[in-house]
Amino acid sequence: MCRNLWLAAGDEPDLQVHRRLSELRPAFERFGCGHWLDYSLRALDHLAGNASGTRNLIAETFLAQSRKDRD
């Protein structure tokens, strides 16, 4: 379920997160945080260049937290 909320099928997770954050730029700019978004996107790009795993840690972390919150 959470995979559908954040990640679309067929794309790489890092590209999807980058795209989703970029789509939120107007909100970041409205709050005066465009510089923070730019920094975050650069950090994400740096991490993506070094990522070679096949596990979706974003979805796994979200699922684990959801399960923890339910218990």
C-alpha cells in the first residue's frame, strides 16, 4: 500500500523521490525554503550515484514504522 503512495511502478525509487520533491517546489518556495530543497536534491543525487542495492529501503522503513505505530 505505501509503495503506491510514494513510488510509481517502473521507475527507480531515487528518481521518483527526486521527482516528487521537485513537484513540491512551490510549497518550499512559499515557505522560504527553496534553498533547503536544492540542498536536499543535491544530497539525494549524490546518494543515488552511490546506491547499488535492490531493496526499496524507503518503502521498507515506512512499512516498519506503520506496523510499529499500529502495535
